[in-house]
Amino acid sequence: MKKTLVVLLLAGIVSLVGVFSARAQSSDPARVKVPFKFIVGGKLLPAGSYRISAQTQDAAILLISSLDQKSVAAFAATRPVPNPSSMRSAVDVAFKNYDGQYFLAMVSMPGEDSREVVLSKPLAERMLAKLNLMPAERADTAAK
């Protein structure tokens, strides 16, 4: 009985060490590959490999930059969302599609809650118009 208790205690300690080391690594920049062009922070970014990190004092502001540093955008991920798999070892991203264009919608960093990029349909349409990406029939209607 004592031997079983000692083994369980040691297993618990080892698993706690694993949890703390995973959380310590979460401050490192996270990398993700996006196979299509997408919009974030009012900018159109090309398909490619990106690094996502918190580069400012405000944890709600995230920075996404291509590995070659040619494409960079800062964006506010203002709404925290509980991350059901916070023990993951890689970053996970989700996108929303408005009028055939992809917008970054959520970022899940390892060991942290997910961050939702708040984006309404009217805001998406304004960004599409600003970037000159709105479909022709919608642009004509918006101009009237």
C-alpha cells in the first residue's frame, strides 16, 4: 500500500513539472502556417508561415509577422475564450470567411486561453472596402 502511494505521489510530481514547463514555453513566439491569404489588423497578408507573439505591454495586443519579416500586422484579440486543450504544444488559429475573404478570428496559444478577434460583419465589410476587396455587386450597393 505504501509503495503504491509513493508511486502515485511521484507520478503526480512528474506531471506537475510537465505542466509548469509547458506554461513556461508559452512565452516563446508561436509559429503557424496559413495556406491562403487572410486579413488581420486591417491588412491583407499573403499565404505563408507566420510567428504570433505578444510584443507589447498589453496582453490583448498580438503581433503576427511572416518569418521573413516582410508581412507584419498588430491586432487586438480582445475577448479571452477558455481553451479546452491548453496543454497543446502548438499554436492554433481559426478564420471567418466574409464575402470570399478570410479574416483571422481566433488564436489559441500553448498553455493559455484562446483569444478571439472580435469582428462584426459591418466591420469586415468596411475592411474589405478599404482594401478594395469587396465583390463588385456589393461595392456598387455600398457606394449608393
